[in-house]
Amino acid sequence: MDWDELRIRVGTAPGDVAMGAPAVTVAVLAAVLVVAVPPVWQVLRLAVTLVHELGHALVGLAVGRRFTGFVLRGDMSGHAVTVGPARGFGRVISTWAGYPAPAVVGAAIVWAAGRGWAAPVLTLVILICLLALVRVRSLLTAVVMLVAMGATAALWWWRDDALQAQVLVATGIVLLIGGWRHLGAVMSSRTRGSDPDVLASLTHVPRGIWVASFVLVCAAATVLAAIDVAAAWG
């Protein structure tokens, strides 16, 4: 592949992207359907968990911590390890980042997809997966990463601007719904060691306050995505 061809695949869509009401409706219905079917959701939950764990990792890196590895487990849970001070802002913000990550990423890619930025987003996803691949610490994690990279790379390589945008909208909605479902699970759970419990231990701020902060961020992300979807329907 020469430089010009690479630039074309990475660049924003030329002109308007066909994301009218029919295309957005199909994307929304597809997202709701795959989340509503239990066997499919059991698989897709791993993608939501992946975004959750990479949220911990990327925010940790942004505040100066060292990302050393992560795992996804068969029960759809996961764990990311960042190394740095045991307490303080960096530990708190990297711990906090996991639960809001799927909703924030979901809203961001819905926004980007409707503005012709699908190809740059896919390129960024591939790069993040490549960088994270060397930090996987289990076979299941490696399989999930390779499948995610393969699907993203195929969509990126056989570039179709309308299809890329439609797939990203559907993916963003899946992440939003999945983020809420994960958040609902931690709200109803009293298992020690969850992110809100760790945050409460680190800061002496009650667990409920941290859960409320997750809810507020997820709600804001959902509203922003809904505005973009409604604009396409309008």
C-alpha cells in the first residue's frame, strides 16, 4: 500500500455521509436486537468489558501511571493493572474511568460517525488494539483482541463510508446500552473489590457518591448520542 492509498483510507469521508433516517434506524434496531438476545449479548459483553478495562488503562497512562497488563474472563469480568502510587489523584481517576468508558466511547463514535469521521475512528481503534495486544495476560483476552482487530481492520480496509458510519453508530449504541447494563450490575452488587468500593476506600467518599458520578456521566453521554440520532431522524 502506498502513501496515497493509506491517506485515503485514514482520511475523513469526502462530502456528506449517507446517514439518513433509514440507515440510522437499521443501526439502532440492530444494536437493540443484539443486546436483547441473551446468547449474543453474552459474547458482546466481552467487548463492553474490553472498553471498560482499556478505559482504566488509557486514563492511567494519561496521568502518568504504567499500564502493565489486562485480562478478560469467561464470566465477562476483567481486570487491568496500572502501576504507580497506591493512592492519590492518578490512582483515583484511573480506577474511576472504567465504568463511564463504554458510554463515553459509545457517544463519541456515534457523534464522529455522523460527521464523516468513521475512517479516522477505525484507524485509532486499530492502533489502540495493536498497542494493547502486547499487554494481554490470557488466551481469552488475546482471542477477543484479535477478533476485534480483525473485524475493525476489515471494515477499515474495504472502505465504504456509509457502511462504516452505520456500523459505528450501531457499535456506539451497543456500548451505551452495555455501559448501563454493567453499571446496573455493579449498583445491585455488594461484592467487595468493585471499582466503587475501591474508590470509597481510597478517598473515604461513600460508594454511593461514586456510583452517582458514573450515572451522571453515562446519562450525559446517552443524551448526546440521542441528540445525534434524533437529528438524523429529524
